[in-house]
Amino acid sequence: MQATLFLEQLLNGLQFGFMLFLMAAGLTLIFGVMGLINLAHGSLYMIGAFACAAVAAATGSFWLGLMASLAAAAAAGALIEVVVIRRLYQRDHLDQVLATFALILILSEATRWLFGSLPLYLDIPPLLQGTVPLPGGSRYQLYRLALIGAGAAVAIGLYLLIARTRMGMRIRAGESDREMIAALGVDIRSLYTIVFALGAALAGFAGAMVGALQSVQIGMGEPVLILAFVVIVIGGIGSIRGALVGALLVGVVDTLGRFLLPALLSTFVSPSAAASTGAALASMLIYVVMALILAIRPQGLFPAGS
């Protein structure tokens, strides 16, 4: 039974890791190409979740809601880049932090004005309801396996986009030398808008997919954003490969820590004390891992260009 529970928690960790990857990939793309610290990325995650829930409720189709989440987050990202972010590229990082923090407040209140303060709920589509058997006789939720598959598919798609397409070549060149590609005739403003919209769409997609597992509410993106920053610091800022490895590491360590630490502590203290202490230690575990990795590799596991 313990082996079966371990397998279930491992799958939960992979699912959590792939969803973190969708957030972290957008963040690392934006910072790597544009040099921008975007604290409002979590708000784009929230926008995607609300757009999916609202459209799914209006049409009865989760898939239409999922398409709406991509479109809404990408459109919001492009609008934000053109109206606000474009004025910050030559500014100090502190100005970028203050401006994008202000965007968090603006987008949160705008969402509250549109949808109200009460959470929305998103149903799992019928196609992905039910469970599948696991070794050992237990069963695992099909939708969570679909999340793992969707995250893996996006990771492969991003790799092909960055490594095998002309747009990817421009993005990689933009990471290395923005002035040179502008001098060669590439419309750097359009490239920035596309990159920002792509990062926003990834965040919105993650919000929509996770929205079916929890309530969709104001501020749901900020806790995920903090973990996404941990991911890109561990993986290496500007590296998609680093974002994937870092996200899976964080997801698995966090999930297994919450499962294993209380069980280990229960041999020394009472079950209630083990549960509370284990949960507290588990919440610290990913930051301990981050500190250890940075002590050995200050630039992260896969720094950009490695």
C-alpha cells in the first residue's frame, strides 16, 4: 500500500511540476529575451482561469473555455506589453518591479469588477472524468494524467518552436544580442509583443487546466508565481530546459515532502504533531533545495547558453 501511495504522490508531483513549468517557461522567456521582471505573470494565470470558467459556464464546453483562456491571456499579455511594458525596457529593474506590481492590483480589481468576489468553479470535461488503474490495485484520476500529458506536449512544442523554427531563431538571437538583431532588420517591438503574448498564453493555459482541480478565485496566481520564480532560479534564468527540469524537481520534492515527512516524524512524535511539523518542514524543503543548488551552481542547473 505504501508503494502504491508513493506512486500516486509521485504522479501528483509530476502533474504539479508540469503546471509550474507552464508558468516558469513564460517567465523565463520574457526575462531572457526582454530582460523584464514581470510580477504580473500570476495575474495572467488568473485571467486564463477566469476566462475558461466563464466561457465553460456560458457554453457548457470545457474545450471552448480552454481556447478562451489561451486567447484571453495572450490578448491581455499583448495589450499589457504595448501599453505598459514597452515603456520599461530601458528602465531600472526596480521600476519594472513597481510597475508590474501595480498591474497585479489593477488586474485583480478589474477581475473582481467583472466576475465578483465569489470563486467560480470549473468542471472536469466528461472525456477526462474517471480513473485509471495503477500497479498495486489503486486508481488514479484520469484528468491529472491528462495534465501531465498536456505539460509534456507543451514542453516538446516549445522545444521545437525555439530550436527548429525561424521565430525560435529570432528569440534565441534576441536573448544573445538584441541590438544586433534590430540592426539586421528584425522588428524588435513585434518580437517582444509575440514573446510576451506567448508567455501570457502559457500562464493562462496553466490557470485553466488547474482551475478544474480547485476553485477559480482572485489572487490564485500569486502563490504559483512565487514557486515559478524558485523554478527559474533553480533551473537557470533564460533556459527553457532549466525551467522544465527545475519545475519537475520542485513539483516532486514539494509533493513527496508533504507525503513522506509526516510519516517519518510519526515514529518520533504523536501523529498530530507529526502532521503539523511535517507540513511546515515540507513547505520549507524546496527553498532548502534551491539554496543547496545555488551553493554549488550559482547560475542554476542549466544557465542560458549552456
